[in-house]
Amino acid sequence: MSSPWRRKAVLMTLLPLLSPICAPRAGEVYKSIDAEGHIVYSDRADSAAQKSVVRVDRPAPTEVARNAKEQAILQVEDSQRKKEQSVADADAKREEARQAMVTACEE
């Protein structure tokens, strides 16, 4: 992994762990059933809503690191795919231009 990607992966891993502002907090959640029988969760109470407790757990640091590494790998692969597609498109345009020249010369 190149140095910029490594720094980005480390930053993405450590930032949520170091920032108390990003600490997950559970707000009030209300559960109700709409006229069609579907369960609806909302942050606003209506007349039929029941208050529900929602527990938010922090992800394990190893899982955060694994996800950051996986995202970095996917971004590199995507970049490589785009470069390869760009080269293939350029090759196709060159071949198309060559064919047009051959056709023009034959006429």
C-alpha cells in the first residue's frame, strides 16, 4: 500500500475512535403501525407511537481497521479499472480512425 493510502487508512481508522464528538448516541425512537399495517420507526411521536429503546454499539477497532483497509483496496482497484478502461477506449478510437483512413484511401 502506498504511503498516502496508508495515512488515509490510519486516519479513517483512528478518527472515530479519538473523537468524542462522534460517539454514537441513541436518541428517542418511536415505533408505530401505519394504516396499511407497516411498522414505522421515527424520531417524532404521534398519537399511536410507542417509545422504543435503541442500543448503539461501537464497532470493534479491528473491524474498523479491516473496513478501512478494504475500502482503500477497493478504491485502488476502481482507479486501476478506470485507467484500463480509458486505455481501451483510446485504443478503440485509434482503431476506428485507422479504419476510416483505410476506407477513405480505398475509395
